[in-house]
Amino acid sequence: MNAPTSVEDARAADKVVGEEVAETSEQATAVAMQDTLLTPRFYTTDFDEMDRINVEGVRADWDDLIARMVADPNKNHFRKTEDWDEVDWEGMEPALRKEFIDFLISSCTAEFSGCVLYKEMKRRGSNPDIVQLFQLMARDEARHAGFINDALREAGIAVNLGFLTQKKKYTYFRPKFIYYATYLSEKIGYARYITIFRHLEANPQHRFHPIFKWFEEWCNDEFGHGEAFALLMKTDPKLTSGVNVLWIKFFLTAVYSTMYVRDHQRPLFHKALGVDPDWYGQEVFRKTSAISTQVFPITLDIDHPRWMKGLKRLQKASLKVAMGKQRGGVIGTAQRLVGMGQAAVGFVSIYTIPAIRHEVPASSRMEPAY
Ligand SMILES: [Fe+2]
Ligand SMILES: [Fe+2]
């Protein structure tokens, strides 16, 4: 194990996660309500503009994708079967239990965030193609969030999704930013789920909870959602050219680095899975980058010497911010500001790594291959 999972960092991360430890549904919902740079947010956008998308230019691929979603191969997947082993929540090491619950709450919130956005687009839209797509995606995300909540319920807690819908803050993103951010979150979600699934397939002794057995079919839903956003971006070449390439680079950098920092806050969870979070991060970035060549003209150079250094710097800075916040007072505030400055420097150092350019294929269509 490398630096971020050293004992010292584990303790520091534990403190950060400890701040948000959830033992009741109220606490779990409070964790899900948090809006920081690192926690899943709810989004709203210009739904009228999105409703005006014309998919005629990608009609063949579009109809094909929609037909596969309508066929609904995962209709009965998100149910507990005999494969759902008994979970020994009481016997789980408390610190691991805390991190795992944090992981489940954060995953549930992220899944539900998709559900809320897609459902709203479906409700507001009048374009039959758009309405149908968003209804199908909302269906999937509701299942995903509900299934994670079922798993949480066995530990005696659940996120109050109705309350979140009403009370969680909504962040406005213009449609093009929704495309970049949501496309990436779907594809990175696929890459995360399939990487854990394949790892546990080869190392079943590390499968400490049955939910991981569900990840294979699950990630195919996310892959399909990503395909839909790739097609939406294909309808307008301007979205992936000119100055927008800088925005794409920004979103790639932000999404990757957020994942890295967030995962390093859960050292015990990754240790229990038998996964080095540095290896896991790079593996997920590699898969996401390979997939994103279907529509983005650039990928990040994650083998550049500055890349890992910058991520580690960001991670250390985020610990400093969290510890400063917890400490409070003048010293805490100073610590927090220093941390924020270091985070900004870390982000700039990775954002300015030259990107790798490549040709984008005429059709974005891709099959899940990992
Ligand atoms: Fe999902
Ligand atoms: Fe999804």
C-alpha cells in the first residue's frame, strides 16, 4: 500500500469520514443532503433547450439503443435472490462498517440524483424521443437507488429519498455541462462497477457484501445511459469542438480527481476489497478514457509524471481542508484556506498537462467490453 493509505492518512481520513458517520436514517439522510465539492449533487438545467434536441442525425443508433432499453433486460435484476448472502453487520469491524455505509449512502445519492434529473426532463419535455429516453433512464436509476437503500435497510438505516427530492439543493448547469458531466458520470460509473466486479470475480475472498454480485448487469445500465448522452452530443458537432474541448478537459479533470480524492477517504473499504485505491483509480480512468474516445476528441494523459503527483497533492489538500473545518477557529480557518490554495495549485497542475488528441469515429456506438 502506498502513501495515501498509510496509517497516518487512514486516521486522518477516518476523522473526516467520522464526521459524517451515519447510524440512523436521519443521519444517513443528513449525509446525503451535504453539498460539498466531493459529495453527489442534484442538478437542474434549461429543460426547454434540451427538449429541442433533434436526434434525426443519429436516428439509426438512437432507435437501436432505445429498443434495447425498452426490452429491459434488467427488469428483474434488482431483487434479492438466494445469491444475497446474509450480511453480518454487527460483526463487521466498526471502522469498515462506517466507510462502507458512507460508500452506500454516497452511491445511493448519486444514483438518485440521476433519477431526479431524468424524471424532471421527462416531466417537462414534449419531444417524444427525449421524453422516452429520460423516462427509461429514470426507471433504471430509481431501481439502482432503491436497491442500495434496501441494502442499507439491513443495517437499520435508509436514505429518505422523498425528503431529498424536496429539500436537497439543486445546482443549475446549462445543458452542455449536463451532457459532459452526466455522460462522464455514467461512463465512469460503468467503469467503477465493472472493475470491482471483475476484481471480486478473481478474488472472491474479498467480497464482503453480496451487493457486489449485482454489479455486472447493473453496470450495463450505466453503459447504456452513457451511450445515450454520447448520441445527444453527436447531434451537435459544436458540443465537442472549438472552445468546448477546454470544457471537456475541465470536466474530465474534475470528475477523475473528485473520484480519486473521495475514494482515498475510504482506505479501510478498499483494503477489505483487496484493492489499492491508486491502482483502482488509474484502472477506472483508463477504461473511462478508452470509452470516451467514442465522442470526445481528447483524453487526459494519466501516465504523465505530473498526473499522480497532482492527484496526491489534491488529496492531501482536501484532508487539510476537512481537518481545518473540523478544528474551527482562527487556526482551523487558516488551515482550511491553505488547504484550498494547495487544492487549486494541484488542480491547475493536472489541468495543464497536455491532453492526447485523436480522431472521433463517425458513429459513437460501442459495446461494454470490460
Ligand atoms: Fe445507475
Ligand atoms: Fe445511469
